[in-house]
Amino acid sequence: MSSLAQEESWSISENVTWGHRKRFADGKVCVPYRHFLGYDKGPDGNLAVNKEQARTVKLNSGVSIFSSKIKCGQCGGWYGAKVWHSTDKYRRIIYRCNDKFKSHCKTPHMTEDDIKEAFVRAANQRCRFLLFQYTMTAQICKEKGEPAYAHGGV
């Protein structure tokens, strides 16, 4: 009886692993979108900025969620929000190294959209890596004759 249960467990694990591999091969990733405030599932299945929630995130965090979170690759200073043309129609918020003039840093400024796009790319890349890692773990377990769920898999 236990061998039937083991075989059923193995069969389920194989089916789920196949589904993960298929989605991975198709370039699709699985993300817990409920936990990404400011992001939704886009039409292509990747993260997409939710403008309404992004405003909420911005209001809850002062100037922006990105201030003092981005480190300059040249001098090691922190990026901060700066307002250009604060009183006219060309007003915009940019982010630049806070030590730009202190250490003559040459890194360029970034807009909030630049940062959001970079975050979405990085998050999607991380999700694809985790799916690949899961697939490899499942395959190793299969080769060893162990169920994938014993190692944090399905």
C-alpha cells in the first residue's frame, strides 16, 4: 500500500515539475502579485506598474520609496530625490547621487520610471532564476529517486 502512495506522490511531483519546466521554457514566471504593492500582473505575465498603488506607495514613504535605497556605483553615496523646475509646467522628480558635487561623481541622474523599469526587469529575472533553481532541484531529486517535496519543492 505504501508503494502505491509513493508512486502517486512521484507522479504528482513529475506532473507539477513538467508544468514548471513548460512555463519556464515559454518564458512565463509565477509571482505572488498580492505581495507586490504597486505592481500587478501585466498582459505578458510579467510585473507591470499599478499607477494607483504606486501613488499610495509614494505617499506612504515621503518623497519616494527609492530615496536612500540606491547606492552610487562610482562613489558609494546614496541616490536621493531632487525636484527640477519646481514651480513651472516642466516640474519633474529625478534621482541623483547625493555626493555628486562633493566627490565630483559622474553618474547620471535617473527618473522614477527608469528606476521602476529596472526594478521590474530585476524582479522578473529573479523569478526566472528561482524557477530554474526549482526545476534543477526537482531534476536532481528525480535522478536520486527522492521526491522533490522533501527538499522544499512540490
